[in-house]
Amino acid sequence: MNRNSFRAGLVSLLTGGVIAFQAKAGTFSNDFNSGTNAPAGTALFGGNGGGVIETTGGVNNSGVLKITKAINSQSGSFIIEDLDGGNPVYGFDMTFKLRLGGGTVNTPADGVSVNFAPDLPDGTFGEDGAGSGIRIGFDIYDNIAETPPAPSIDVKFGAGGPTVATRKMTVPQITTDTNFEEVHIQLNPNGSLNMTYKGAVLFTNLFLPGYQGISGGRFGFGGRTGGANENQWIDDLRITTSLQPQVGISQQPFSQKVLQGHDAVFTVQISSPDGAVPAFQWLKNGTTAIPGATSQTLTVPNVTAADSNTKYKVQITGPYNTVTSDEVTLTVGDLPLPATPELSFDFDSGTAPQGTSVTGTTIVDSTGGVTNSGVLKLTIADVNQAGAFIVEDIAAGAPVYGFTARFQVLVGGGTAPPADGFSFNFATNIPADPMGGLEDGTGTGLTVGFDIYNNNTIFGISPSAEATPAPSIDVRYNNQLIASTHVPLSFIETGDSYGEVIIRLKSDGTLDVAYRGVVVHENVVVTGFSSIAGGRFALAGRTGGLDENQWVDNLQITTETTPGNLRITTQPANQTVLVGKPATFSVVVNDPAATFQWFRDSTVITGATSSSYTTPSTTLADSGRKFKVQAAKGALPVTSEEVTLTVVDLAPLSTTASCRPEHRCLEEEQVRAAIHGSHPLLPGSSS
């Protein structure tokens, strides 16, 4: 039975003497069981046998729409004409059953797409979709240098089909074999998208940037095969449109710890698919309306300790609905700064100061800084830039136990979206000409990175291939990520003005970072840091195929060359040794003037007074003994974690055991298993 429905119209509603007209939602429903012709209000297009409706092969061997069969070089499309009589469509709810299977083994191709746009062609199109509206592509086959790489399910929106989000998949995950799996796509009337496939949630509350209602839109399904193939079939298709827009919150405000004396700025981003400007009202501590706080941004000026723990949220009212943001909390803190910086650069001379150098495309310019003064331009808003500003060792070889850096930064004026970011670094091995992913740092010391571009896709990839999806402010030490704070792009970009950056590494090995008056990292433990001698500071940045101005002014640096309170930076570790062999325990502290005393089972070990201790040859009786060390400087002792010694006795080899030269001796493999916790490898096996 043909269950196709194609309807649109107007109904009137008498309310308070005013007649309001509301368009009725359009619907489409078809199970493709009524023959091989295109249903009323639809059209089929095909090439080389693709784009057909057949009476068998569908769910329970019913009728089915076959975009392509498992035959090379086919193409097909199915177009549903405007369901809503030219009215703007703000959302839709779509379900259908999809089969992707039965094609080329291991490398099926190419894929199918679901589209909604006013300008779909009367012809075939493939997995990348068509038109200037919404495209959702099931991309099965990875063509060389494809972005994003397939297999993947990609959401694209706008003219030219730029990628909004993508879900990386494997071939078994995206294909269905002989089965039909349900696809559920919801475009909410606030411009956000939800999608499930095979019962798994792929996208939730994904806002399409700048989405506006689509008038005269047509739904289209298209696909193709090439040198490899796949059955790409659709059954039980249901669509209901939504003609009433809603305002939505595409970016929530976030809680902040703001430095005393700075302004606290809370911002909400909205989606308004009908273009209507909604009304805003910020609320304080639950229900108190803040007079005059009626825009997307709330500024709390010159915060003090009395403002701490205040809560804020915003109500947004559009023509048809009201939404309320998350409630966020303001706390107020402080980062004391040196009274007089050790080093200060204002760049007003227009040249690199003495004791510094610039590399790559980085320049010192005489204009563009704060009050249009001189400025360090790590990158300008141009593609494929990379460079650094390097400050030579200002401690003359002495160990540096901490530092405070403060500078003004401008991040803005580039492409939409911008790229890629910059970093502040302190290390002994900063290259003479730093290159590579400079937003992630250079050298193997301490890095604070300001990453403004997600290299997977513009608005995020799921699951993420980037350890810290940008925009983010990241802390690394020895090239290891130790802390990351995800921030909105609107926060990390400063536009055409400057924002303050403070980076403070304290002598206790903890790090604070403040950006634009907001504390983004506080008391982050930099594990393993004691001091750096002979280190250089570097600011580095880059752009790629997208760009951004990344400029720095009024740089101040002050180092700490005294170690502060004694602390252990690297703890001793448990040890496992063979019977008859010695074991060595070691500890690292932040002060070379410290003294040490090792203990065994809480008893002093005579003569064990250095940063490492090596036992005599061990016996089985030593197994399970506990060791620790106490480090001291004056009257300030610190005690390490207690660790355990394990002694292993290997059974002798049997007389038939193989230990021929062409194999590793079995005893060696048993030793490795005992020491490293791996399974013993038999001769001839591989790890």
C-alpha cells in the first residue's frame, strides 16, 4: 500500500480578535511497496542502472528505493519536492531504514547522502551531497587526501558544503551487511541537529552555524559507486517538517575565576533561524533581574572579593519560546606580580631588543601595538606563517626555579575560522628556528599553548583525534600534556583589542595561567620540574591554510633563582630484581643543597646519604622490604613515598631446554617477564 502523503497549507487561528496564519507542517511517508514508479511529488534520476525503485529487496523483502546496486559506476538520486508550499522550513524529523552492504569486500564504495536545500539539481549526486543547505554524507570509501578521511559520517552546511562536524568510523561500523539499520535525523527548529544510526548517538545539539529557515527546500538522497561498489538502499522513509522557529543557545556562558580589579565578562551565543532579535535579561543569584543587562554579554566591572560566588544566568525570549542559560558562578582571585620586572620589552624601537632574536616570518613592527605602538607580530593574518621570538638565558646559566611572565596579546583579524595558535615556552633546547605545530610548543621544557583551531574539523570531530580539541589553553612539560582548558573561540579571540596574559611558575612546581583576567589554570602541578639551567624563553606561533593576527606587546619576565621550600620532584619507584643482583632506588628534589637519608623498613641505613641508594646483592629474604628516603635542608625535611623491593628466583632450566644461538635463551625471556611484567616468550615467538 502506498502511504505517500504530500501536503502543505494554511490554517487560521482566531486569537483575541486577530487572525494569525500558521503554515501546517509538511509530511512525507513511503515504504516503496506500490510499484516501481516515483511516488507523487518525487522524482528519480539514475545512471548506469542506479536510482530505481524495485518491488523486492527491502525490509522483509518488500519494495525498496535502490540508490545504487552493488555494480560499478552507478549513480542515483531521489528528490522529494517542496512539502511546504514555499514556506520557510525551520526543522524536520526524518527516519528511514538504510542498507549499505553486499558490495566489494573490504573496500566498498562510494557512499550515499541525505540533503535538504532549495537548489538541489535535477540529476544525480554522490556521498558529498549537493545544494547550499544541509548535507549529511555516509562516506564509505577513502579517496586519497580526502578531508575528512573516510569511512565517516559528515555533516555539512552552507554554500560549497563546508564541514561542520564528522564522525570517524570503520567499514564495519558504517556498513550494514545484509541488514537494514534505522537512521534518525532531527533538525530542531532552533537550528541544532541530532542524529542516531544503528541505535548509536552520532551528534547531539549540534548547532549549524548561521542556520536560517529554508524556503522552497527539497529533500534529496543521492549516491554513487565507482571502481568498487555497494548496495545503497532506503526503505520506510518518514519526514515531518517544522514551520515554527525557536531561539536556541548555541554557546553557554561559563563559570570564571576572575582576577581582582578586572572585569568579568559573561557571553551567550544564540541561534535564531528566523532572524528575529530576541530579548535578553540577565539574572543574579537566581531570580534578581539586573537593570540594563539586556544584551548577549554581561560585564561585571572591577570585581572585588565581595563579588565572589555570585551566580548569573540569562533568559532569552523569542517570538515563540523562552530559553534559560546554564547558571554560572563568578569567583574572584589574585595573582601577585613582581613589583619590578626583571626584563621588560615594549617593542617601540621597531627592532628585536638586545639579547633576543626573531625567526621565520615573525617580525617586530613599529605600529600595531597597544595605543598603536611598536609590537611583536608572531603572525599576521596571512596563510602559511611560522616564527618565534626567542629570549636568551637571562639567568646567566643559574638554575631557574620559577618565573612570572606577563604580556598583552591580540588574537584576531583573520579568517573565519581562524588558525592556528601560539605558545609561550621555557626550555634549554629551543631550536634556533622553531617550526611545526608551534601552538603546541617548542623545545621539551614548559609550554603554555593557545590553540585556536581544531585540526580535525572546524567545529569538532567525534570521536576526537586531537588530544585537546581546540580552542583550548594547554600546559605541557617534557612534551607531555598535563592540563588543558577548553574555551570558546569568542573568549580566546580578542578582536582588534589586546588582552592580558599572566603565566606564573612558582618555585613549588605549580603553575598558574590567567587569560584576559580569567584564571584558566591554577596550581597545576608540573610533575618532575625542579629547575632549568641555561633555559631560553620563546613566544612562537603559526598559521596554515587559515590565518590570524597573533601579536604581543609589553612583555615582562621575572625569574626566581632560589629554590624555595624543599620538595620532591621525582619519587623513587618499586624495583624488581633477580636474586643475587643489587637494586637501585633514586629520588630527585628541587634543591641541590639538600641532604638525604635512606630507610629500610623505617630503619636508618648507615651510609645511605645520597640521592640514590644501591642495595647489596639481594637474597630472597629481601623480597617485600620497604624503602624510603628523607631529604632535608636545614629544619625542613620531606619524606618520599615508600616503595617495595621484589626479588625473583628463576627455576633452573631443564636439561632439555633449548638455548641454541639462533634463539633467545628461554631463561632470558623468563627474566624479562619477571622484571617487566610481560608474558614469557617461547623461542620462535614474537612480541
